[in-house]
Amino acid sequence: MKMGFGGRVKAAAKILMTGSLEDYRAAFIRGDDLDGWTVDAETAMKYSAVNACIRVLSETFASVPIILYQKTKDGRDPSTDLAAYDVLHNRPNEEMAPFNFNETMMTNFCSSGNIVCERLYNRAGELVGLYPYSHRVTNIGRNRDTKKLEYKIGAGPDSKTLNRSQVLHVPNLSFDGVIGMSPLTYAAETIRLGLSYEKYGVKFYNNAAMPSGVFEHPGALGDEAYKRLKKDLTENYIGLQNTGTPMILEENMKWQQVTISPVDAQLLESKYFQIEDICRIFRVPQHLVNKLDRSTNNNIEHQSLEFVMYTMLPIYKRFEDNINMQLLSREDRNKGYYFEYKLDGLLRGDALSRAQAYAQARQWGWMSVNDILRLENKPGIGPSGDIYLQPSNMVEAGSDQSAAQNNARLIDDIQRMISERR
């Protein structure tokens, strides 16, 4: 007869509370303990690797400001004209600062695959706030009659239902492009395994009661001999100050060191390697969660750049597109307004790398001194700092003006020589 869900939970709990380490290890290998766990966001966050990955993503996302731009004939200019800019950049709502708001959005985005924020408007119809709802109280579905998305917030008499025009909804990777998938749901087995390793480690160290070694005696120690041995060990061999002191054993007594069994060592080591799977799911470099066994000073910088390019950039693009589509009117978009996250801070590099990049930009004439100082958050040097340089030896691509000029000079010299002879 197959054990039901409740029975598996009780069996696992009984083993954890009253069973021995060997019983727990056997249940772990059989999978009894794994089947009894339900992985939700709260459970997953208790796993250190999941917690670290979501924190890295959330704090990195919240560290980048969002800027409103307007397209111009010469490119684009930063703007503060729209009310949505003040909400997203300065004051999302009465209770949250921009960093906390963005961090909360990203945490729910990573946990449930969706972020739902209610739009708050004033009487003039201007956006004055965004309030994010936890995935625990949000249910996304389609109305059977209208076939349009609805967002049910809460449960019971205090619940409310919002339509698409009343929320900002950003979905994660999705099969239908509308409702995002939760990475925690699709990685449940991996997370269960990681949690099992952690619980096994706790059980091993707390309840195994493994001493560092044992004394072997050919006979039986009397009470007085036992007390004298215990006192001698306590006074002369235990403690940091007695480390390395040679031990004197009497009556053919032998010391036998106890080591960890190969099975226990392999399971505990597997807990460490399980972190790689979690990092793979969230696309977070392992060095960002303090797993440094494969990182060096030479490759960490490249891994950090790859994290920005291949992990954070798609996330920012996803949020930009949804914000521009849902919070800007067609009239605003026709006027050239659009939001964009400013990623310069994530790509700055060290002082030497920035100096080399600035030097090339200055030399080739596409940045001025004031442009460089503004990127470094420093004041300009006045009108002279807006001058752009151009190398004197630059010519139009595909042309050979230098050769033509040499030929022209050569012709002039020949003509002059001919004239002088006449």
C-alpha cells in the first residue's frame, strides 16, 4: 500500500526527531524524506544557495536607476516631464523607497515568475504610485466571459480583482508569453535535494556524536584508573594551550582515531556541488554566492561582465519593454518618450580600465573632457571642455587622400622643374 503525503511527512519527521543517523541516511537514499517536502518560495529561501542567488539578483537589479529619455534630432535627452518618471525614479509609493520597491519586485519575480503592481492614480488621471503585491496573495487568470486577464488580490471578503489596465504586470519566461513560470517550481527537485543535503549535514553534526577517537584497553579499567585517566586528559591534553602535547598511555592502552565514513563524506561533499545546480538555474556566477573553488583573479572580472550581459541585461530589457508598454500612453510614445535602465554603473570596471577607455574616446573624438567628467560624477571645466578632437591623419573610409596629395605634390614639383629649365 502506497504511503500518502501526510504519512510520508510524519515518517520523515519521526526519523528526524527520534531516529539515528543511519536511519536518516537510509531514508535519504530511498527518497522518503524528499517526497515528503513541498517546495514553495518560503521553503526554498531557507536553502542558502537559493537565498544567495535571489539576493544577488534583487540587489543588483535595485542598484540601477531608471531614466526617462526623449528622442531628438541629434539623439536623445534625459527628461523629467512625465509623472511616471517621478514614481519609478523617486517615490514608488508612500511606504517604499525606490531601492526597496525594485528589490521587492525582483524577489517576487524570481520566486513566482511574475510581478504585479497596482497602479495608483490621482483625480487628474496621473500615475502617482505603484504598489507591489506578494505572489502569495496574487492569483492570475483569465475571465471566462471576456477572455481578458484578471488579477485577484487576497482571499475572502477583503479580496479584490484588478484588470490589466489597473496593474503593472511583468512576467518571467513563459509558455504563453503572458503568465510567467516560477523557476522554483520547475527546479523543485533540485531544491529538495539541496535542502536534504543541508538537513543531513545538521543531523550528522548534531546527532552523530562522533568522537575524534577512542582508547583501547586489553582489560577493564577500574573506577580509580578511569577517574585518573579522565582527570589527566582534562588537565593535560584538552584545550588550545595543550595542542601537540605527547600523550602518555599506561597498561598497554592504545589510541584509535575515528574518521568520517566514505558514505558520509560523499553525501556532505555532494551538498557543496549542489550549489552549482542552483546557480545554473538562476544564471548567477558561483563566485557571487561565495563559491570560489573555480574562480581566479583573472576570470572573476569576465564572469562579472558575463553576469551583466547574459543575466541582468535580458531582465532589464524585459522590465523596460513592459514599463514602456503599460505605463506610457501612445501619445507619450509618439512624442519619443521611453524608459531605460542606466547600466553604466555595472559596466564601469576599475580606474585603470576606465582611464584607458576615456583616453581612446578622447583621442578619436567622440567624447569631450566634460563628457568624461560627467560620467565620473565630477563638474565640467567650462566651455573649453566641450571641444572634440579629431586626429590630423584621419581620412574618409575607403579613400586614399594621402596618396592623392602626394601625387599632386609630385606633379607640381615636376612642373616647376620643367618651368625652371625653360
